[in-house]
Amino acid sequence: MSTIQELFVRLKAHEPKRGHVLRCYCLNGVKFNEAHGWYRVPVDIGEYLRTVHQTADDATSPLAFDVCSEGEALELDAREQEEKERRSATRATTTEPRARASVEPRRAERKDEPRRESRPEPKVERGETKVEPKKD
């Protein structure tokens, strides 16, 4: 269990559309990676990370870290997992198979069968030419 002397922090997931562009952040030799998940840090470091923004020079950019207690971190993970499952279930039920354009079922081509041409070429008799030369 965590004590009041510790906070849990994690770098927010990389989502450029929301302005979350950081994938890692270094502070005092400690590298915070977004793929790692939650880090247990002292309160003073947690309070500093609570003020860090995605873009260093822009105070209006989104915050870079989620900072909370252990209970809040577990609750946040559970809520995100529920939302992820709900989204994937909704996506799976709303997709319908596409209607086929042709009514006849397609016959699978075999390798030993010759392929049929879609348009037969006109047969040319001996002596005939397809293009006639221009007469000036």
C-alpha cells in the first residue's frame, strides 16, 4: 500500500489529435515512458509533474501527466478498461457484412485451368492488317 508520502504518476497516452505528443519525459535522471504505465514517486516530484505541460513553452497545451493516489490510479485504470471494452463491443455489433455485387457465387480459379480472357481479340486473316495506312 502506498503512504501519503507517495503519488502515482504516468505520462498520458500518445494522442496527437488531443495534443498529447510526449512519449517520454526525463526528470533528474528518471525517464518516464508512456508505455510503462504508473510510476510511484515522492510527493514533491508528483506535485512538480502535475504542472508539466505537453509542450514546454506553451502553458495552454494539455498537461503531460496523470497524478493521483494509488486508489485513484486503480479506479482510473478500471474505468479506462471498461470504456475500451465498450468501444470494441459497439464497433463489433454495428458493422454489417457488405452485400455482394453479383448474385452468382464466384468459382475459385484453379492453377491448372487456363484463364479466360474477358474480351476475345478479333481474328485477323492472313494478308489483312488491322490499321490501314493513310493515303495522301
